Amino acid sequence: MQSASTRIGLLSLALLASPLLAQAAPFHGEIAGEARTWQVLTGPGQSSTTFTEIAPGIYQFSLQGYRANRHEVEGSISINFTVMGNQLPQGGEISYFPGKRLFPNYSGQSDTGLSLDQLRIEGDTARVVGQFAGPLPRQDGIGATADHGNGIDVRLHFDLTAHRH
């Protein structure tokens, strides 16, 4: 099974290789106390906010946001989680990529900081409303030990439409 960091890296590379997409509703937050806005990109049959049904009633979500109206690693944010019966049983993984490369980044599993206020799946779309607040440790590479002493505080608020992948 691939690690979450590997999945994020592969997804980011796939998105970078895809054609330019149109802008949809953004999501907002703060990185180390500085206000930020991330763009959600969509296009025919594509979106940077997706979900997949992995078993009946079990869905994986990937919410990717970009600092500009284009795919780029620098300044992007990623929220990944699984829901079972509209419940968030294990939190999720949140990653922030401050530079032009995948590493170093700030990434961590969250059992308590991620919450969903609303999740409604209708056909090929899902409305996802939620938030995250908490620290993210620095990650210097795949398999590297998380540096909790060199982390950043992150706050996110999102009200997004995810598309079935």
C-alpha cells in the first residue's frame, strides 16, 4: 500500500501534467497566521476536488487547492480523508507545499483537527463543508521522520463541490 505522502506526490504530478482547468469556488484559511485563498480547478471531466467510492458507503476524498488559477506545487494545499456512512472515522491527512518541489512540505495525519459540518453525495457530485485547525510538522522527504519542532499552524475552511473520479 502506498503511503499518503506518496499518493499526494503522485496526484500532484498527475495534476501538473493535465491541461489548464477553469476556476471554481475557492477555499480559505491561514498558514502560520497569514490569510490565504486556494483555487479549486475544474474542467470537462476533471477537478482538483474529487471522491471515489472504494466500497459501498465508503468514500475517499481528495481536495486540492492552488494559490493561482493553474496547477503548480508551490503554495498548494491538499486535504485527503475517508468517510464511512457520512462519518469521518479517522480524521485525514493535510499537506501544505510551500516551495516548487514536493519536499520539504508540511504534512500530517489529523485525528482531531479535521471536521466535516456537511457531507452530501448526490450522483457524481458531493458537497463537502468542513474545517481543519492544527499544527503540521515539516516533512523533508518520503519516509523521513516528521519534524514536529519545525512545524506550522494551519486553519482551513471549505465549502466545496467534489466530483466523482
